[in-house]
Amino acid sequence: MINDYDPQWPCRFEELRLRIAAALGELATAIEHIGSTAVPGLAAKPIIDMDVLLKANGDFPGAVVRLASLGYRHQGDLGIPGREAFEAPPAGFAHHLYVCLPHCMQYRRHIAFRDHLRKHPDDASAYAELKRRLAAQFSCDRAAYVAGKTQFVSAILQRALESEA
């Protein structure tokens, strides 16, 4: 289900960020709000996506232990090397948490995509329209929904990463 933008999403992210930052302390160099809920005005599934960037690869085992103390369960990299997924505790806001090792390309891609949509409202609007159309068409087929966004996301990422260079 795609919802209109909710101005509470950044507040929910900040609440989650503060808890995670307190637990991870010096292990994290950044905790970023990513995904559609991180783009003001963009329609999205009401799930906060977050990336944590670690200082060093060797910090990962400590991060797992510290996040477990908050109720997070490590799920592995789910097929994306350098980015580790964590299942959120059952209480609280719906969110996805990913812990990224330094130099993780997926982290860089998430930030580039988010920042591009923040700076280009026409692209954000087109993305929202695409997501709504796909959600209606593939309401019971998450894989088809995700696949339907791939070409659009790839094109935006190419532009965003080229503008960084």
C-alpha cells in the first residue's frame, strides 16, 4: 500500500536514529534516513528505511551485539555484500534497518538516489506515480512490484552518480 507523504516520517526516523546511535556509539559514522519516506512530499509505503555506516569492517560483530540489545535480529546480507539486514523489534514504528560496511556501494547508491529525488521534484513525482500504478497492478506480487521499478531507479541512479563525479 502506497500512502501520501506523512510529515511524521522524519520524526519517526529521528526517534529510531537516536536509539540506534546511543546503542552503537562510536561504531557508526552515519545513520541515514533512506528510501521514499526520506523524500519530502513523496508517496511511500509507511515503512522507515535506515542505513547505518560503520567506521570499520571489524566493528560489525560489536554492532550485532549492540543492536541485539535493542531487540534487532541479524538476518544476513540478503544477497547484497557489504550491507547486512536486521529485523526490527516488534514494538515501535515499522522500519527496515541495514548496517553497511565502509565503502559499501549499496550505501552510496541509497544516498545518491535519495538526494537526487530531494533535489528533483519532477523525478520524485514521476516515481510516486510509477509506484502507485505498480502497487495497484501488483498488489499481491511484491517481486513484480519491485521489478517494475527497476528501470526507473537505474536511470535515476545513473544520473545521480554521474552528477557526483
